[in-house]
Amino acid sequence: MLSIVQSTELDYSQQQHQQASVLNKRLYFHTKGDEIPLFPEGVWQVTQGLVQLSANYEDGEQVLFGWAATGAWFGTHGSDTLDYQAIALSPVYLRWLRLDEIESSMRLSQLLLPQLAKRMRQAELLLIINGRRHTVERLRGLLSLLRSELGESLPDRQTRIGYKFTHQQLACAIGTTRVTVSRMMAQFQSKGYLKLDRHRHLILEDSYFSNIGN
């Protein structure tokens, strides 16, 4: 019995050392706007920055799956109908992990599973948002999702989105035009539902942008 416990502790110690070795690999840097290569042999971990995840159908139509912020993992799977894309929305530092490294480390696998569940939930919420009939409700839902996923809480029940999104990016995410988004954003601003800080980051009123999937 004692020998089994000792063996288990030794294996765990070796695994911890292996994990530390894997996570201390040098980082890869991408500037804002770069397309990040996706390979089936492994996944990326975001150590700093924000990455947009989407896919293009054969007919050219694009669908947004979500975002990977600091600490998140992302990768891809082969598909005959989808062309997956990962675009840096800010300067990004990434760490590459091979699938065999993850499979051989229980700790790395445990870290990855919650991120996969979160990614699936993001994609599900985006589908729900884009299923809304009225464009203004789709935009409101999208901003609510950004608030929930990427927001920084401020006093007076407000939340700052610490990344810049263009009106064109928001329009593509909800299937409308940049002009329409610009008009609706101006309406939100005039009603006091949102404002911009000195870095032109969005500041959202929590009471209005709290409805994501309902």
C-alpha cells in the first residue's frame, strides 16, 4: 500500500514538473489584425490580449463563434464546410501546446475542459442573440455578452469594455451594416445607456446591458 502511494506521489511530482516545463515555453507575438494560424495538432493559450474566433462558409458567409481573452485556450477541428479563423483584436501573446502534451498531463487537461465548455456557451449565446428579430435587440444582446465576457466593473453599476471594437466588427457579428450599428450606438449614447472613456473604450450601464440570452 505504501509503495503505491509513493509511486503516485512521484508520478504527480513528475507531472507537475512536466507541466511547468510546458507552460514556460517562449511566447509567440501577433500584432492587432494578424490572422493566427490554426493547426489540428494542438491549441493556443492566450497569455495577453484578445482573439476573435470565427469561420467562413464556402459561400463566403462568416459566422462569429466568440472571443478568447487572457487565460483562454482555442484551436480548431477539421471541417469540409467551414474555414476557421482566429484574428488578433489587440496585440496578443500566445503559448502553443501540442495535444499529446495536454493528454499526458492531467492538470493541463483539467485546465482545458472548463475553457471548452465556456467556448461552447459563448457560441450558443451568439446563436440566441442572432436569432432575435429586431436589430436593436441583437446589438443590445451582443454588447451585453461583451460586458459579461470582457467587462471590468466600475462604480455606479457600470462596466468598461477594455478592448476597442469597430462598428464594422459589431455589425458583422449581428448580420447588419456599419451604418445601422453607428445609428443605434448613437441612440444608446443619447439615452445614457453607454459612453466612451478617454481611450474610446465603451462604458455600459449594467441595468440596460444585462440581458444576454433571454
